[in-house]
Amino acid sequence: MKKVKWLLIAVIALIILFILIMVTKLKVLFHFYHGNDNDHLKIQFKAWFGLIRYKVEVPLIKVDDNSPTLVVEEKKAAGTQEDATNKKTEQFSAKDLINSLHDTKELINHIVSLHRIIRKFLRHVTIRKLEWHTFAGIGDAAHTGMLTGALWAIKGSIIGLVSHYMKLKAPPDITVTPHFQFAVSQTAFSCMIHFRVGHAMLAGIKLIKYWKGGRPDFKTKPLSALSDDGTKSV
């Protein structure tokens, strides 16, 4: 009788834990800065009022002097500490970009209605803050004016797409400041979004459910490891 009682308690505890995970809101903070030759990318994940944290930083992006590749230094940290627990340097070439585009095409070809699944998930994504400030100039007044107009058009189109697919709760703070006297390229982008873990899990289940079958021909390392294991249709 005691075993049945403890088994029942364990089952109830697991159900409660599963429900808590499903309704948990995940907050994602994205910040990117580009200033001439200086680039910095930071992504933070927070849940349960900051008790669960994970941070990824890419503070260094430069062109390798010995080969036509981008050198990226990545830092990762979990928990409340700010010091990076994992640091690594990677190189990305034009071939890596082509492989990523190839893998994206493979996913689209192997998942039925991929755009519909993504669109339904994005409906549950809420944007609480969006800031995008740009300083641009190419040293010529006329050409700088044309560049400024083009940047405003690009930003307007992107914001229109974002507001169409996701919930934009606050008006975006967007500026384009031209510099007519000298050449400058500087951009700061910050965004804070949140969604429930359950909606992300449901989207993941649908991706598996609507897999058309067959082994995909992935080129990048993380995805190629999955294709090597074999993929079964669902």
C-alpha cells in the first residue's frame, strides 16, 4: 500500500513539474553592436525571475589575416555568475555559409508546411522592447542622403514583417543618423522577447511529426551528426 502511495505522489509530482515547465516563460535578450571594425553580440536567456540564466557572448569578429575566414571568439556562461564558463574560438568561411544555406533548404524540403509551423509559433512570441540605432556616412553628402533613405526603408520593412508575425507590445525605437563629413558605420540593436516553453516544445514536436522521411544530406557539423544517425519518417 505504501508503495502505491509513493508511486502516486511521484506521478503527481512529475505531472506538476511538466505543467510548470510548459507554462514557464522564457525571456530572451538580444544585443548586437557594430562600430566600424568592432563587433559584439550577446544573447541572454532567463526564466523563473532570473533563477535560470544562460548567456552567450561573441565579443570578437574579425577577418583572419592568413585565410579568407571570419574569426569568432565565443563565451558561454550559465547560472547567476557573470564569468564565462566556456570559451572557444572558431573560424567561418564562405563554404560554411553555403553549407548553412544548403541545410536550410534540406529542412524545408523534408518538413511539410515548415513555414506554417514557424508562423504559428511566432504568434506566441511577444516583443517587449526593440531598439535599433544607426549612424552612417560615406563622406559624400549626396550619397549619404541616399544611403540614409535606403536604411530607413530597410528598417521599416523589417519592422513591418516583425509586427505582422509577432506581438509587438511597445513601439520600436528606431533612428538613422547621417554623417555627411566623414565615413562611419555604427549600429546598435537591442531586442527583448519572451514566449512560453510549452509553445516551443509544441513547435518542436510538430517538426518531428511532419518530417517527410528519408535521410537528409546536411553539410554543417551539428546537423550532419543527426543525418549520420539516420532519420525515420513519422
